[in-house]
Amino acid sequence: MVVGMMRMTMTMARPLALALPVCLLVACSVGDERPPAWDPELGGSTGEAGRTEGGATTTDAPGEDTEGETAEPVCLPGEVTACACPDGLSIGERVCDADGLGFGPCECDDAGGDTTGDTGDGGDSSGGEPEGDQVCYPGMANDWTTCLPLHTFEVMPAGYEYPPPYNGDPNYRAPIALLDLEEVDPATFLAPNFQLVEIAQASKGRYAVVQPHAIVSLQELRDQAGAIGVNSGYRSPAYNAGLSGSATYSRHMYGDGFDLNPLAVSIDALEGICSAHGGMLVEYTTHVHCDFRFDPVDEEFFGAPMSDDPTLRPVFTATLQRDDDGTWRAPASGFDEGEPQRRWVARDATGEILGKALGSTFVPPAGTATVEVRVGTQVERTAAVPRDR
């Protein structure tokens, strides 16, 4: 049972994305599986005749009476449930009658084959603008008509306890609304090359934050860099806390951080592309991470912004240190997604490279005059090697 109070408004019919294989759009590893088949009647199983359980409805006629007995209410007046539109590709809604004896006809937009336009809650569906609590994405056609329902909580569900904003940074404030991954088709295309299942999975938390601006930037990244594999997207706070070495303020919890596998360009090239689109790429020892922490978070998920003080933003730092035995280290801070990767280079007095290495420490070869280290692709340091006396 979800702790907390939740309100939901579903209004426009949302076109279902065609279930094209992800492997046609981004490279997949052997053994990748397609998302499971999805039932357009959102929710759980069917109970007694005419009753609803988990959002699904029976196929009996709404409000049908039997053997002349007085019909008992089967739904709450004004209650909304999802339904399949006549075109077989879109999802509409049915509204419980005023007497509570059943749901009305399935109401769809033009794409779904029904043009009633009545949202059931007094909303205006003209102009194609999102109605009620929804968040919209570019979608496969890049036309921003892929809109998904949002749930706003007075008390967040268990497992979604966010820490206070990092150093007061408004981009680290806790969300107030979430997507319910159990009611949305995981094969939905949020952008031309990215499906919801690539970005968020219910196994990492039933609810999710997927920021539209981050999806736009991710698609722009893909357009320029070519095929990109997404190893990890959204993580609930509880799931994130269960990972070894996870950061308290991981951007994965805020829906704008992604662990990526560049398939067509180098890590250095991806870094430049990520930065050019307002993101930040950090090379860790176990993965490559790109996030968009410096862009304002989307208010659909996070509400009105707090006061923004850029001086409170995280800063990457690193220093070069040499132990008595000649081992070099590069202590670093600000890398909140894990341990940053360190790339070492040893040069002689003429600048020629004597050796390269990856790791937390480095012992340069004989004849080294300078030691260089690049930490997480974000910080570079150079130091002269002391001459033996």
C-alpha cells in the first residue's frame, strides 16, 4: 500500500507509441528484452461483475441491473478510469455516472476516434494543450504530444524520502509529483530515439521523475554523437541508497542524470557534446555519467523554484600529492556519483610521454620530469617530480 494521499487527473487521450524494437534505434547488448505486453486498461485485475479493482473494469454493461434488484453503486461519481479507444492505438477515459452505477462511454480525442472533447472534470481540451496533472515529452514524432499523467502527493510514498537541498541549491529540492510506471506503457517513446523503459524501470521504484528538458538534451546528445546506450536512468531514493557507493545527492534521483555507453564516439568526444548541450560528463571508475544538474529542474515535477544562488553549486576539486615512496595520489571532491576515474601521464624533460595509467594511484617510471592527472574528465593537474638529492 502506498503511504500518502494521491490525486490523479487523466484528460486527453494519449497516443500509444508503436512498439518498435529499441535495438533499431540504439545498439543493444545480447540478451536485451523487449518490455512486456501492456494492457491498455490500466491497473489490476477484474473483480465482481460491474465492479472495478486497480483501475480495470469488467466487460459487463455499466450500471446493468440483474433480476429486477436495486442496483448497488459500483464506482464513485466522477471517478475516472482508462479505456481503449476505437482506433486500438490510443487511451481514453471513462467517467463514473452521477448515480455511481457505472462508467460512461470511452471518451477519446480526434486521434482516438471520438471527438466529444468532454474531459469529465470541466477542463477545456481545445488547442491540444495538456490538461490536469500531466507532463509532456517530444515523443517519437518530436511534436510534444506524448503526455503522461502525474501524481501529486501530500506525503511522499515510502522509499521516496529525499534529502534536504544540497547546500541550499534549488536544483536539489525534492519533487512534489511523480509518474506511476505501473500505469504507463513502458514502450512509450519520450523522444525519437528513447523509450520510457530505457530511462525508468519499475524495478527501481514504482514512481519516477523523468524531466522533459533532460530528455530533450539526451536526444540532442544522441543526434550528434550517434548511438548511445543508457545503462541507468532514474532511481528512487530507496533503490539508490541500496547501491554500493551511491551518492546521497545522486542526480539519478532527480530525473536528469544518466549513465551512458557511447557506441559511436570516444569518451572525450561525448564529454564535449554533453557540455555543449548544457550537461556535465564525469568519467567514473565504473561508468560514464552525464547529467544536466545546472539546468533549472522542471516545475511539473518540482513545483515553483526556490531562490537560486549559483555560488552554492557543487564544485569539482582535485590536488596532486606525492608520498614518500614516490607514489602519486589525486584526492578529489565534488564527485557525488561515485569515485572519479583518474588518467595519469608521465613525461620526461622534453615533454615526451614515458607512460600512461588508470587508477587511484600512480608510480611514474624512471626519468619522469612531470606527472599529469585528469580526474573524472573535469579537473586536470600537473606537477614536477622532485629530483633526487
